[in-house]
Amino acid sequence: MPSSPKKSADYRQPWILQLCHGYDGPFLDCARQYAALFKDTGYRVCTVYLTGSADPQVEAYSESDEVIFLSKPKRALSGLKLKIAQQISVLTQSRCFIACIAHRFKPTYLALIGSKLPVIGINHAFGVYSRFTRRLLANFYRERLTLLGVSDAVRDDIRRMLPNWPEARIQTLYNRIDIARIRAEQSTRETARHFLGLPTDAWIVGNVGRLHPDKDQETLLRGFAHARKSLPSGALLVIIGSGPLEDKLKSLAKHLEIGDAVRFLGQIPQARRYFKAFDSFALTSDHEPFGMVLLEAMAAGVATICTDCGGGKEVVRGTGLLVPLRA
């Protein structure tokens, strides 16, 4: 179990265990957010990443007193995962852990069966407890399990799945970003456009996300085609991300006769650094638990447009433009 203590570890002090599926996508930011909550409180935080190789940059960004990379292949997280639970059990007995924060269901499951700690399960998606077996597990461990949703929409979805739970045990804790850090990382408009290969004088609508039905870039393409005549001449739609719908979306752009005005840029690491390249940012998801990219676009000073759906509307309400879902 390779570990990387940031400070001289005093295992007699109270510790918080933070258990993460991995550090891909927005989850590294989420891990950092929760670890930062305990800064200067007297509690130390040990963050464990179940998947992903040891990475010194991830370790530094996690802002934890200790970082452990289990480096498990993702297939190891299927089934009962008893060997991993045993590792968690050994770890929790090695020092004075008083609670566990677990992001997503599998880490929550492992924390419950691998320890005797109170567990706070952070839910980043809809439908987490739609399966009977997951509801059964939650009810079995309900005395030491508290559930948080990253938006009211996710919270309410969990409450529907677990109707006999007291509302106080299923609450909302929004994701957040370190605005100063994000802004310090972001490139200028000119630098961002140069890096992305975009013209300096075009009016650009940006979108960042998986090319997946939940993100509904099909509606985005149709909306852009409909609005194109009212947009500045030479306006572009720029989509950053990859996924199973890439070929279908490219074909749709050609069918809508906007192929020359749509740029599919693929997967770009740390895409939020280049948000200032956009004049506006549009998220047309039909299934959005939160929408971290909306916060990142706001930090870049970019106008946001979001469908009135899920947690996204909670992010932009009062600050951006909400549009009806598939109007």
C-alpha cells in the first residue's frame, strides 16, 4: 500500500479517511475540496485513490496530509471487492480514524464493509440507489451512513429511492471550486485560442463534456444551427471531449449544414485552462447532476447557457441563461 505523507504523520491525532474511486475527471477537484475543509482544524486527512497510478502532481493537488494510491485496475472494483475491503480495514486500524468520506457508491460500499467508521457517502450522479441491492446495503448500514448529494436534484433522487430515511440523513453539499486557483491556471483569450487552433476574431460558443447521450450535444448542434443566422458572421461552435457519439454528432453537423462552423477538438487535458477562448459556454445536458464546467466557465468570465435540468440549473440560476429542456 504505497503512501505519500505530506507531513510528519502523528497517528495519535484524529484522522479523516477520504476514499475515492479515482482521480479522473472532476474527482480530483472534489477530493481536494473535501480535504481542504479540514485545514487548520486539528484533523488530518488521508486520501486513498482506489484506481490510478501514483502521481506526484495528483498527490500535491490533493491537499491531504497523506495520499495513498492503491493502483487497482478498474475491473478489480467489480464483484464483492473483499480483498480491497481488507486493505481498508488494515488501514483504518493503523491510526485514529474517526470518520470516512467516500465519493461514489463503490468507495461507500468498501468503507462500510471494510471499517466500523461513520461513513459520509458523496453522490455525484442520479440513480445511485435505484438498484435493490444498493438500497438493501444502505438500509443495513443506515445507523452509520449519511448521504450527501452534490445538488438538490441528486439529493431528492436519493430521498425518492430511500423514502423511509429521515431527511436529515440525506442532504445537499454543493461542489465548489477554488476560484483564485482556477483563474491563475487559465490562459488568456489570445493564448487559449492559439492553443486550440481557433481564429482570433470569431464569436465562439464552447461546450466541454463527454460525447454521450446524457450531455445531449445533439440538441446543442440543432440549437446552434437554428440560431446561426442571428449570431455574428463567422460564429463557431467548439466542442471539447470524446465519447461514443462522436461520429454520429459529426454526421449530424454535416446534415444540418453547419459542418464548417463546428469544431470537434477531442479530449484536451485540463480543458478549463482554455475557457477564455469562448464568448459563451453552453451546456445542453438532459441529465446533469451538477455541472462543474459551469463553475469553471463562470470563473473565466464567460456567459453561461444551461438547460433547465437537474443540478445544472442550480448552478446558473440568477447568473446565466436557463433554457427549457428540448424546447
